[in-house]
Amino acid sequence: MPTAASTTFEGLLDRYFESVLADNPDYAAQAGIASARGRLPRGGLQFEARQERHRQRALAELETISPRDLSAEQHLDRLALRASLLHGTEDYARGRHTLDPSALDHVLGLLLHELQRGEDEPALVAGHLRSLLRQTPTHLAAAATLLKNPEPVWLGIMAQTAAGADTLFAAVATFLERTGPEPGDAARLAGAKKAFADYAAHAQSLAPAPAGSFAVGAATVQRRVRDELGLDYTLGEVEALAQSEAVRLGELLTAACRPFGRKRTTEEILETARAEWDPGADLLGVYRTETARVADAFRAAGAVTFPADETLEVRPVPEFMRHLFPTAAYSSPGAFETRQRGVFWVNDLSVTKTTAAEQQAERRQHFGLSLTCAHEAYPGHHLQFVTANRHPRKWRRLFAHAVFYEGWTLWCEQMMVDLRIDTSPWLAVQQLHDALWRCHRILVDLRLQTGRYSYRQAVNHLRRHLGFTRARAEGDVNWYTSSPTVPMSYWLGRLENERLRARLMTRRGWTLQQFNDWLISHGTLPQAWIEKYGLD
């Protein structure tokens, strides 16, 4: 029999998320609500203030509900809802909307989201693209009114986005032309392009914020470590853990490299292996075969249960979108989509080359694709998200904590090694090198967001400790500046999985499948919350 408090809590969840989805059709569309596709939110100061009122009202109502009267499942939603609300109120209070000129990225992301569905529903996607293009000038004009003093790093990222936007607009134009052009297409594209240029010019005309204004500060980082990662560590303890792990992983990496020559670096070993790898001309076929092989190997090992009624398609990136993708990428189904189908995109740029040597060089960029298949497909992001999207509690599907979903993918990579699903001699070298990178992310993320590192110091840290080029290090740090505590979530989440494995498999005798099935059955929430409310 539900208590009055549990009924009130369910009503709070319904009211809050229904209002969020109604006000943010872009978010609703990505969640799989078909009626919301092709629409942009209103934006502007009044819109931001309205969203803040929703958050404050929900927080106040949450304070009136006795936690003792909630079920274990409701407790998990309570923690996730509070974390989300506090995150939003923090960003609003510090005026992130006045600092962050990311509206261009937002619009491009929605256009790309539609293009990814183009092969399946071309006429519908064409209509949505035209609608988004038509709304773009009004949306960006409202977004421009928010900006006061753009953060310098984010302003630089926006400039890069604005400079590269024509490539995506060209992809949209090509798609519309192939689908069946309409008389107003050229005008809609021209209007959207002009709106992009106007927004960028406005942002660049404003006085920038002081350097380092992206940093949220120690108090906010501490709260997010506690309330979004679910960890009861102080920031000093987080740093000590990362430093200890860097030493441990460095020693393991040195040992793994030793059979390849004592004086050879990790990069030299992997470059040699890459140069000797020949996937053949049918790279897409290799991805399809390897994705199926890795999935079958995890099934045979009894590592995790594969959900029914899900599909994963391994597809080539369409020709007109090749310049928009990395070597490989994954698109997950929306939380509320009936058909849980993911797409694993393969971008084989060798088809754009003329000589055999150039073609081979492009295909070798996909070296190590078995780890990519485990990370992105089975049992990584795809399997985890389609499982989460089936959770019986509707709103649970919208919570997505990086400490879980990225911790899970690194756990999948570790299982690749432990279960010998790939017996390549260099696999452990690559896996440990990537693990060390994720460990150093903790230090850089922590020091950047507390103001102990400048942008340049963060870039130099990655170059010094991981051998990154300047361009690669800057690309990484650009992301770190805008996503506090997400970069550290990767390795901290991986360690949480290892801690729980020791408790439940080593000490309680659970099987690997029992452990993994339990872990992913609660949705995409911090492991510590699942441990507290999801164990008997």
C-alpha cells in the first residue's frame, strides 16, 4: 500500500519531468518522444528564469517529503532528482548562461541527430530539418541575449564551431537535395547560416570573462563528487587516490611493455603494432564481424545477460557526413523509443583515397577496434543503455550519471583482457595506456575546476604525462572545462565497479553474470547509491 509520502513523491516526479519535456522539445526529441522532433526551445532570459523556478519549486517540495516513507527504488530517484536540480541551480546562480556561447553547438547537434536517422525515414527527417532551419534565427537571437561576458576558452571553441558549421550545413543541403528539394530550402539554409554568423559576431564583440571563469570552485566540485558521483571522498582524498593509481598503473604498463623491448615507449609499441595490422579492404565487414564475435564471446563466457528485442546496426557513415565523424561512434536509442535500436557508425575514409598506401594508412587508424567494439557496443554503451531504457520506473531512464556509464565501459574493456576475448599481445598495453589516461583525467579535472591549474597547465600535464600532442591535449582540456567532474568519473567509476566486484563476487560468491546483471539493472546511477538501496 503506497504511503502518502510516496504518492506525493511520484506526483513530484511526474510534474517536474513533464514540464521539462514540454519546455525543452529538443531534450524530449532526444529522449525518443517523436512529437517533439523538429522543434527548438524558446530560449532567452525569461526561459532560463522559468527553468530555475521549476527547479526551486521541485527542491522545495522534495524537502517536505519524509525519506523514511519512500521505497528503495524511490530513494534512488530521489537522490538522482536532487543531484540534477542542484546542478541546474548552481549553473544558474553562477550565470553560466551568460558565460557559455554554446548555442551553435546545440543547434548543430540537433541537425546531426536528425541526419543520423536519414536513411530510415528520409521524408520525415527532411521535414524536421526544414523546421529546425526555419526556427534557428529566432532561437539564436534569443540565445544571444543571454551572453554578457563569454568565457575565453568557450569563446575559442565557439569560433571553431562557427568556422566549421558550413560542413554540416552542406550535409543538410545534400540530404535535402537527395530526398526531394523544395523551393524554400536555399532560403532556409541561408537564414540559418546568417544567424550563425550573427551569433558568433555578437559573442566575439563582447568583453570576455576573466581567464579561468569556467572553474566552478572547490565547494561545487566537492558537492558534485558527493551528490553526482556518489562518493564520500574529500577532494584531497580524490587527488591522493588518483596519484596512487597513476603510480600503480604506470608500473603495470611498464611491465606490459617489457616483452616488446625495455627501451621502447608505449607509443612506439602501439605504432609498430598498428603498422603491422592489415584489416583488408572491407573495414565495415571487419567491424561487423568483430562486433558479433565480441558479443558472442561475452555471451559464451556468461558475463552478462543480453536483453531481448534490441538491435545494433553497424553502418557506414553516409558519404555526405564523413567529415563530421571520428573513426567510429555510437548513437543510442532514446529512453522512450519503443524500438531499442542503436547504430554503431564506422567512418572508413580509405574510400576517399586513391593510392593503396593512403587507403591502408586510413584503415589503420581503426587499430584496436576490438576494444572499441566492447566499449561502444557489446557489452558496453549499447547493452547498458538499452537495458537502462527498459527500467520499469519511467523517469529513471532519463538519469544518466557518467560515473556509471563510463565506469561500465572501462569495466567492459577490463573484462576483454581478463576473459581473454582478444588475445592480441599488445592489448594489455593499449588498455593500460588508456587507463592511465583516464587516471590523469582525475587530476586535471580536479585541479582545473578548483583553480589550481590554468588552461595551459592542464594541457602541459597531458603532454608531459601521456605524450599527447598539443592539439590532442587541447581538445581534451576544452571538454574538461565545460563538464566539471565528468572527466574524473571514468576511472573513479571503474574503481567503484572493482570495489563492488570484490565485495559481491569475492566475498559473497556471486558469479560474474549475476554481478553484471545486478549492476546494470538499476539504470544509470552512481554505484554507491545502487549498493545502498539495491542490495538485500
